[in-house]
Amino acid sequence: MSQVRVRFAPSPTGYLHIGGVRTALFNWLFARREQGTFILRIEDTDQSRSTDEAIQAILDGMRWVGLDWDQGPFRQTERMDLYRHHALQLLDRQQAYWCVCTAEELDARRQEAQAQGGQQKYDGRCREKGILNPSGDAALRFRAPQAGQTIIEDLIKGRVVFDNAVLDDLIILRSNGYPTYNFSVVVDDALMGITHVIRGDDHLTNTPRQVPMFQALGFTVPQFGHLPMIMGSDKTRLSKRHGATSVLAYRDMGYLPEAMINYLVRLGWSSGDQEIFSIAELVEKFSFEHVQKSAAVFNPDKLLWVNAYHIRHGDPSRIVSLLMPFLEQKGFGQAVKTTPVGWMEQLVIMLRERARTLVEMAAAAEPYLMPEPTMEPEAVHKFLTPQMAPILETLAQRFNSDKVFSKETLEGIFKVLLEESGLKMGQLAQPVRVALTGRAVSPGIFEVIDLLGREATMMRLRRGIAVAQGVHS
RNA sequence: GUCCCCAUCGUCUAGCCUGGCCUAGGACGUCGGCCUUUCAAGCCGGCAACACGGGUUCAAAUCCCGUUGGGGACACCA
């Protein structure tokens, strides 16, 4: 049984795009499922566009979503000798030839052909020149087959047939000595023993160009699987216009990596009616059989829902640690450090029902992390009225004299007071809520009291009473 | 322009390969209700799709052909 070897091969020309993450994910899932090897390769042969920052962003993004690689990251610029060696080998075998047409000439001819509506491919004028030692700048071209067909048995699309007549004599070595994409991929995929090339279907038409190169080089042709693309709401290729497309932007917006993975995998893949998956479940269930052939529209609303689900059902201690950077950003770093872990977990459990992102959760956490939470003016105006002051005072006294200060006894105190005063639950709970949190919206009032504990509850209640009495309003 | 891919609710999809169980299922969103101390969460329900036209067949969302529509590729970018 031959071991599965797959790769993710991004070019470092910008941040890591979520479309790229999905491609990486499918490769990773397949590798893990088959207990194969997942390789990370950086395709940086375009010197003018590749940057070190982009490489860093790719690695950071991959690490954040948890797609760990078994080999690499390899950089193509460190493997130049390999490409040159194999290109020259093709030259020796006359499967490649030197072309002395300049980029400008080619450009002009292409435009002319386009104007006349003709085929936009290299006219082959250097094909039979037999140039052996080009004097000036020259590029090496692959002699592509012009007869017959190239047939791809795609893992996702099925059988795809191309007439070789449409094949161009691609440049494989630029005049600056650098290999071009279609050639370096072939050499690397072959040398790295890649068994399955899983990539976006924008590469489908590159496949018949690459297959003859594998053959000319004497390499085994790998299997191919072309994933449908992700599109924006207007059905055009997903780009910045549609919103954030960098994975790290989603991290910063408070999305969980597992939610990102869960959402992305469902974009083009399914397992019956199931919507929520753990990573382990995905590894167990993933297969190309259920990968969709058609493109999918990215839906931020559903991603948000998936994220909220994972926040609600995730391990609280994990959510606490993921939440930490957002709390630090708000200046609560110190406050949290001196807070017991168990208390933080309770806070998260209390807040998770109404937070769709970690950013929302951090905002909701504020009143509980500061000794004197800021009071929303409208909430104060509406609920902390002078006539509420005596009732709150009574409540405070009874709370204070309560021996155990537990959720149950406090609820009892509340009930008795409601009966005595004739107030409805909402009429009492809202003022208390504003006194304790400064807001008109919060988790259940007894949960809040329970989390705050006697001391903080009493302090805040007193402050609320003062506000209600008009000490400042 | 040439080549290639694709086509089920607004969106993600199940079903299609191996026609009948489909009055087309689920999810997001949306609308209405329940629950309720606010807001959520949860629960119940509504609206909403087989692109079109021909075949094949007793029977087609499912098979075949065409049309239309969408996407992708045609660089000394990847």
C-alpha cells in the first residue's frame, strides 16, 4: 500500500486567504484520514511578488487553524538547482528548446492575435530553430504534444478530456534562470513523492499542461482532485470587496479556529445533514466522495452561527484562554491575572449563551472585571429611579443579613420582597441589573449575583442606591 | 474569442452514480409563536428550490442531448 502524500503550496504574495485555508484543510484532512503525510511548500519563484512577511503570515495562519504539516515548509527558491537540472535534462532529450523571443515581442503578438480573435498561444517560431547556445537572453520552452488527448481522472470532477492541440509550448525556465510555476510544481510534486494533488479548480486547465511534463521527465503522474472555488455573495471570486478574506482577520474578529474549520469544510463538503463537526470527527468522516463539484458562496451569517455554537459548546477553560488576548486588549490583563481560573470559567459559562464572537464576549465581560462598571445613562434613567431606592435598600439589607449568600436563598429573598412590594419580577430585576452591571441587558440576575459574590454585590447595590437617590444622575 | 468546469429554497446542502420510498429533507437567514427578570439560548411553526427545452422510460430532481446562465483558464504570475 503506497502512503498518501499531499501538499499545500501557497505563493507568498499576501496574507493567507480563507480559500487557501480550505484547500489546505481538505489536503490535511485527507492526509490525516489516510495516515499519510502533509507537506507545506512555499511557491516563491516570483521574486517580485514574494515577501518574507507573507511567508510568516501563511505559517501563522496555518498554525492558528491548527493545520500542522509533517514536512517543510520548503521554499522553491532554495531548490533552484533541481529545477534547472531537470529543465536541462528536457533540453538534452529535445523535449525542450531555447526561445529567443523577447517578452515584448510575445506580448505584441498575443495582443494582435487577440484582436483578430485567434488563438492566444505561442506561435512556435523558435520550436525548430535548434538553438544550442543562446547568446543573449533566452527562455527554455517545453515542447508540448500537439496530437492526441490528455485525460484526467479527477477525484472530484471525474473524467476530463483535453485535446492536446490546445496545449501551448510553455516557458519552463525564464531568461533570468528562474523556473515558472507549471514546471516547478511538476518537479516538486514528483520529487516530493506527492500522490494526490488537491488544489483549487482554477488549476484544472493547468493539469493537461503539467501531465505531459511529468511524462517527459519520466515521473509517475499523481492523482488529481480539483476543489470548487469559494465565491462572494455576487458569485464572483471571493475577494476583499466581499469582506475579510484573511484567516488572521477572522482570528482578530473573535472567531474560534475550530469554528473556522467547521464552516469552511461544509463549504463544498457534507456528511448527510450534519452541520457541526469536531476536528476528530472530520478526520474520521472526510472523503472526496462527498465533495461538491460546484462553487460555493461564502456566507458570513452562517459562519457567525457556527462560531456561536462552538463558543457555547466548547470547553470553558479553552474559551477562557482564547478570550484572554481580547481581554488584554481592553486593559484587563492585570485584573484577569489576579482572578481565580475557576471564576473566569464561570464568567465564560455565564456569557457564552449571548456571545457570537470572542470580541462580543470580551465586551460583555467588562462589567464583571471592573470594580465599578460604567453605567449606561439610559439604563440608569429608566430603571434606577428615586422611588426604587428604598426597595433596593431593603433588598440590600436582607442580602447582607443572609447567612449563606447562595443563589437559592437570594431567590427566596427576591420573592418575598416582590410579594411585599407588589412589584413584578421585571420591575425589581431591571433596577438590580443596572446597579450590578451598569447595563439593562445581562445574563440572569441570580447568575450575576452568584458570580459577583456577597462583597461585590453589596458594593454595587449601594452604589446603585446612591445613583437612584440622585446623588448623581 | 478558444478550451475546461458547473447548475436543487436568498445561501450552504441531502437526494442523483444504483430512476419509483420526493407531496424534494436538513441547516443559516427571515417571519410568527412558546418559554421568560432583560438579552440571548432553547423549543414549535410559516415562507422558500429540482434553470429551460427536448428525448429515453410504465415512471426522471435522478439517465441522454441541446439551450441558457454562472465560474475558471488561456503570461518569462502562481
